[in-house]
Amino acid sequence: MSEIPYKIYLSESEIPTAWYNVRADMKNKPAPLLNPGTGEPLKAEDLMPIFCEELCKQEMNNTDHWIDIPGEILDFYKMYRPSPLVRAYCLEKALDTPAHIYYKFEGNNTSGSHKLNSAIAQAYYAKKQGLKGVTTETGAGQWGTALSMATAYFGLDCQVYMVKVSYEQKPFRREVMRTYGATVTPSPSMSTNIGRKINEQFPGTDGSLGCAISEAVEAATSQEGYRYVLGSVLNQVLLHQSVIGLEAKAALDKYGIKADMIIGCAGGGSNLGGLISPFVGQMLRGEADYEIIAVEPASCPSLTRGSYVYDFCDTGRVCPLAKMYTLGSDFMPAPNHAGGLRYHGMSSIVSQLYDDGLIKARSVKQTDVFAAAEQFARVEGILPAPESSHAIRVAIDEALKCKETGEAKNIVFGLTGTGYFDLVAYQKYNDGVMDDYIPTDEDIAASLAKCPKL
């Protein structure tokens, strides 16, 4: 083995003290959010009835390269950060590849994912503003779990609308949220006007992230002292998640390692955007070049088969319009899709970078994803989250290509979290009852046809 350790750890003093705002280096800025009523670009003050004031400012900030991380958030980060960059020696040996594989592991906290990086920031700003509580949605449950931990830390009420299929498939994730004091409601529910409308329009639906977002926004705006918080997609979330990429780059630099390829799973864009931000910044400034691959599920392929248009961020059509790669806000992933990453659209930042050709995208079938997850678990000793396993699938595929060509590429991927709350999905795979659903062109066209015409 080389001198590079299995786990590269940074010290607490090397935890980033500022978030990196990649938008400041982007020549083509993400398109502005639009008012769903007027179609006019939104200002920070327009968002303040929905989001916390400081988060609204961060959402609109396209100019500041660095935003200082408050001391209270840094203190919380120290409970589980810095997270290790792991050299996957065992996986390399199993694949018999000359490639060097590294993964940034974000699962070393009770939420089991990277989501805590933004949850604690959003809870902090809600507390600082003097709010009573927050509302949110969650798909696979990682974000809801992380937010329940953050709100418990600051003594805030937390109301979570969980996509119904995940609520039923992942009861233990739900119970962790409740253990931390959150109220968890399956979505679409009958407790909001939008939920009742969606249930009437789609009888028996298993829900989608777009549905849950609509309900959470309604709940926030109908209760005094509450605001809505979101775990992905928004610019502010990718900003907070930049700690992933900053730590990963610092760990690589410590050993003089230059990444050739960076791979991340892509649902709404939080993990991918956070992982790649400092590397993309180098590309934008002309300092380095990388091959960056966003990996999404074939059953919800917004980048690879969607359209780059303005669309509603939610199924209930109450949220602002965002220009993004989308399948249409009415798009519902198949209920047999167990791998997470269920959002109909993609972060405006990630969408712009993809449209500009700075990153690539690839879609993978869920049975192939779980095959990669089990292969990884058996040699690396971590049961990966299904979402993370999309990145694992492509990392393995690329390492096997290196085996054919003899190239010793440095492959870095994001291991967003653990899969210990996802055992129903693993059970389906192991029992041979998991199948692959890929939407038809007609399915996607019908959903996209309902996007607003601007």
C-alpha cells in the first residue's frame, strides 16, 4: 500500500469556518426565482413570509464568495465533523482495478446522512429570529431526521410531512424523528387544504416530494411564528453543504492527490452540489479541470430526460417557480421505486452547471444500484444509503473501465449516509421482488406539458 491512510482525518481546527458560495464564480448565474402569481423575479423580502430572514438573504446572494459560519453552528459541527475521506482499498482490491477510489463519508451522525450540515444552520437562524418552530417535508426521511435533531438542540417545534410511501416503508426513520420531538404526518394528508386536493386528484397516491413540500409550506404560512425549511434544491442548502467539498478538497490536498473524477448522487442537488462546489469553483476560475458526474435514478431522471424550463417547485403549485431541469411538478415516481431521490426537479445551481457543460449526468436502474450497494457493503464494511449507492454504482463502473484501459484514475464519490433505516428496500432486493420502473417518453411528456408557459 502507499503512504495514503485508509481514512484521512482533518483536525477540528481544519473544519471550514465559512461556507463557499459557488454562485459568486459562476459566469452564468442560476436564473432567479419567479413569483407564481405575477411571473416577476422575487426579492429576498418576498420570501420572508415563508423562509427565515437570514436564509432569504443567503438564497439571493450571488456575489459573496464566502459566508462566515456562526460559532454556535461550528460548535454543533464539532460533534460529528470533520468527516473522513476514505481510501477504498478493499473495494479497489475486489475490483482488481488500478483506479484509486476515495469516498467522503457523511453518515457518522444519528441522522445517518449529510443533511445535518444544513439542518443545524436553518434551525439556528429560526431560533435567532425568535420563531416557535418550523415545518418541512422529507422523502426518504434523512432530512426530517436531521431537522428533528437540530430543532431539538435549539428547542424548536418541528412538523414533518413525510412522503407516504416512505412513511410506510421506513417506520424506524419515522420513529427517530418522533424520538427527537418531531410530529410526522404521511403526505399527502387530509390535514391541509392542498393535501385534500391532491388526494382527490390522485386517489390512492403514494405521494411525492412535491406533494409534501406543498403541505409543509401551507402549514408554515397558516401558523404564527413558523417558517418553512427545505433540505435540498435551494441555493442556501447547497451553500451549507459546501462543507463536504471543502473538507474533501483539504484532505486530498494534504496528500497531494488530484481528483480526476468526482461522482455524486443527484435528487434535488444538496449532496452533489456540496461535494463538487470547491472543485467547480476551480474549473470556473480556470485553475483545474475535473470530470464531474451527477447520478440519478432511471425512474426519476430529471437531468437526463427532463426539460430545462421554469416549473413549480411543488405539486400544489404554491411555491415560487424555479428554472431547473424538471419532469414536471405533477410527476409521481413509481411506488416500487425504493432508492430515494424522488424529486421531480433539480437545484437551479446544478441545472445551470449541467446546461453549461461543466458537469455530466447519468441515470441508473435501481436493481443495479442495490447490486452495487451490497458489493460495497461486503468489502468496505458500511451499509450505504440507497441514495448514496447511485454514486457507488457509477464509481464501480468507472473503476472497471480503468481495469480495461490500465488507467490509475483518482475517483472521488460522495457516500451521503448509511442505509440502516432502509432495510425494507434491501429486503425487497434480497427477496428478488425489486424491479425496475422506467417512465415512458409519453409519461414524461404528459407531465411536462403541464409546466407553466412563460
